[in-house]
Amino acid sequence: METSKKNKPNALVIILFSLVVLMIIIYFILAMFFPTVFEHMSTGDIQPVPNK
């Protein structure tokens, strides 16, 4: 039997993906314990367009 060559991702790809997941988890933890920090952030509310 031939040895099957596994398609393993690069170490940098694994590190970047784990950092994204970690940042999402940290965001939810901060939003749970410190909701006042996120209340004052702008949400991009719809504003009327002035007539020219």
C-alpha cells in the first residue's frame, strides 16, 4: 500500500484561524461583563440625506 500524503494546512493558517476564534470569544466575554463599553459605540444609524 502507498502511504497517503495528508493535506495539512500551514501553521500560519492555523494560527490566524485560532486568533479569529479567540477574538470572537473575547468579544462575547467582554460584552457579557462590560456592556456599558459597547453601549456608547456608534451603530451606524440611518440619517436623513439633506436635499440639495
